[in-house]
Amino acid sequence: MVKVTYVAHDGESTTIDAEEGASVMKTAVSNDVDGIVGECGGSMMCATCHCYVDEAWADKVGTRSDDEDDMLEGATSEVTERSRLSCQIKLTPELDGLVVHLPEDQI
Amino acid sequence: MAGPVVIAGAGQGGLQAAISLRQAGFDGPVTLIGSEPGLPYQRPPLSKAYLKDGDADALALRPQSFFETKDVTYLPETTVTRIDRDAGRVEVTGPAGDSALPYENLVLATGTRNMRPPIEGLEHACDLRTLADARTLRGRLDAPRRIAVIGGGFIGLEFAAVAVKQGHEVAVIEAAPRLMARAVSPLMSNRFATLHRDWGAELFLGQPAVSVDEAGVTLADGTRVPADFVLLAAGVQPNVELAEDAGLETANGIRVDTRLRTSDPAIAALGDCASFPDPRTGRHVRLESVQAATDHARLIAARIAGDDPDGPDYAAVPWFWSDQGDRKLQIAGFAGGPDTTDEAVTENVVARFDAHGLAAVETINAARVHMKVRRMLASGDPIELSLLEELAAA
């Protein structure tokens, strides 16, 4: 299990014991974490699983791909240098304890 | 407490209606009725990722716990057999026998079923619509085969691209003279015809299949396409019978107004089965897409939860996608009118215009352009071809 914490836009935080190998998006959706939609199911077609990786985790998570960058063009909330599509972040043991912040709106 | 909502159909749209009702604070009873076994799941991967990885668990849209924590009653393997509008209830049949469920609001999310064209011997062909279909299909693909796909639309072509990659011999048979004729411009059809041929598929265009047997498919002009496995992917038709029997207006789907109400305001329809006014043209359209299903569901849920007679009309910009091989086809907007004219902006970007202006932009592996166009279409501002040329060149 890998722990991941979602911090909602209103500051409420939810920590989930996630399955190793699952994405940050799928983990949120499977555990009723509101604030991540994941409309296209992780096909990188919708930009409704936008999250901001916590500064402390930025290096470990790594940077977004060009495709991801392109899709974030259509994200509803502000895109920053820490923006990622959470469907593209796979939970590996190295990411145990990961913290992501959720935007105000996904749609 | 608010009166009960019954949702007939547990695909992505039906489930989204339940999710959105609770997110909007709706506190009345919600019942979601689905004809298939298991939890509601995503269909798009059935012709893509699932064919490759076979991971059915990954398809579930929500876990079982969702239905408990959100207090949504989910009735799988259950069918609505009749709507009794006078009594305000639906009659259902399922594993627990027959029963009647009262509703204050009914949401029809009955989806579509595969079209069965008049082809002799169709029982030799496999469908690809449900998870059960996809499981069967996967089982049949474990050894190299000669495959004929009847239907050159999104599903048939997505499947063909996966099958060719897996080493099968694949032929695609399309009755129309071009691929994906209902969904994309002739320019895009041609582009994908070239791609599929390059990947190794054989294409038979402009000739409908007339018969299927154990050794292959025969086309109208007598051409014989040998195959030891045949997939039927010849489009779908909306499930409107329930609505029709209840006296609701239907015409290529269950007809709804700008707030997605049927001719009975207590009954809404969404997604693949609904014919709704296109916000851009006012023309009634029926779209087969995740986007329409979920955006419809959100509006209907907000309307029911908010009970606001002057709430917003449905205004979402349509978008579609199809993964074929390593190509990501994305369509922003919807061009369905007979007056459509097309402009090739680049080899991978096609703009479609009609009397109302820009209708849609089709892109291949150009997600940035796609997303920008979605935003531009949502703004409602006029969009000139020159602007698209700038975007595509950036």
C-alpha cells in the first residue's frame, strides 16, 4: 500500500491507502474523493483530473509530458508549474506519503 | 425530504446522474437500475485498453462502497419494463422478481443497442458493446486469426488497430464509401484509411456485407472476404421503446427540450438515447459520447436538486475521441448538417464550417489545438480559419 493525501480546495484533506501501481486519479475516484472527475477514464482526453503536486513532492513525481501539457491547456482551473493530470501519476513505493492539492473546479 | 429519483440505465451517464444528484445535495431516495451484472463500468476502453490488458476491475466507474456511502440503491441485472406516468412509477423485473418503484423524477439513460443490419448468418458474428462481449472477444483472440470487421466506425477501427498490432490479419468492411462517415470529414476519413492500410489492415469500402458464414463474409458485389472470426460493429440504435410505450415523443432518440426534459416534464433523458437541441444550431441531435452522457447528467441532476424553473439551458460543447493505433483522434464541436464545408488546416487538423460558423475541429495527435478549440467554441465568439491556422502552426 502507498499512502496518498488529497487536499481539497477548501483545505479538507483525505488520506487513502492506495494500491501500488494505481494512478492518483483512479485512487481518488475509487475512494469517493470528490474534486477529481476523471471523465475519460485515464486516456488523457479530458483534463478533469487536474491536480497540483505538493511542492515537497515535485522532484519525486517528476515533470509532465508534452501530451499532458497539451491537455492541461483545457483545464478549467488555473494551471501552474505544479499542475499534473493525476491519471498520469502512478503510485510507486517511492511516492508513499504523496500529497496533491485539488483545484476549485474540474469542469 | 425530496421525492424519489429513479434512473433507468446504469451506464456512465446514468451513474453520473446519481453522483451529481448527491454532489448537489439532493437528499431524496435515488435508485439506479442497470440491466447488466456487476458495477457500472466504462465502455470506451472495451475496444482499446481492455482488449490489450483484459483488466476488468480497472473499468469500474465507482466501487461498491460508493453506493453505500452515497445512499444510492443500485439494482443490477434489472430491467424497467414499463413507465406508468399516471401513477408516477416504473415497473421493473430483476433477480428479486417484479416490483414497482415510485418516482417524482425519472431519468431515462437507456443508451443504445447494436444495430443488426439485414445480413444473413449474423449469428456467426461477435458483438462488442458490453463487458461480456469484450470478454468473449478477448478469448477468441488468443491465437492468430483472420478477422473481418463489419463496420468502419470508431469501434470497428479501434478494434482493427489493436488486432493488427497483435498479429491478426484484419479486413474492415464498410458499407459507406468512406470510414467513420457519420463522425468525421472526408479528409479525416481518407487520412485514417491510409493509416489503417499502412498498419496492415485491408479495407473494403462502399460495399455492404450481405452474408456471414463460418469461412468469411460475402459483400453485395460478390466479393468474398475470408475470415475465421467476424466482428459486428455496424453502429447502434437508441433504446426508445420504453419511452415510446409511455407515449413520450421520440424521433431518432427520446426527444428532450433545452433543459433535457421529455414531453413529460417529470421525465428526463440523457446520453446516447436522447435527441436534444444542439446549443449552437438549435437543431435536434443525438450524440454517442461520454461527454454528452455526463454533461447531460450534470444538468439534469442540478435541475432536479435545485428545482429551479429558470435554471440554465444545456450548453456544453461536444467533444469526442478515438484512439486508433498510436493516433489520437479528437473532435471538438459537432458538425452534422448537410451544409458542412471542410478546410484542411494542416495534415492533422481539419476545420468544419456551416452556416452558423465553425462547427467542429478534428485533430490527430494535436491535443493542444483540440483543447484550445474547445475553449473557443465554449466562449461563443466567432472563430475564423486564420485563427485556427495560427493555432495549428504554434
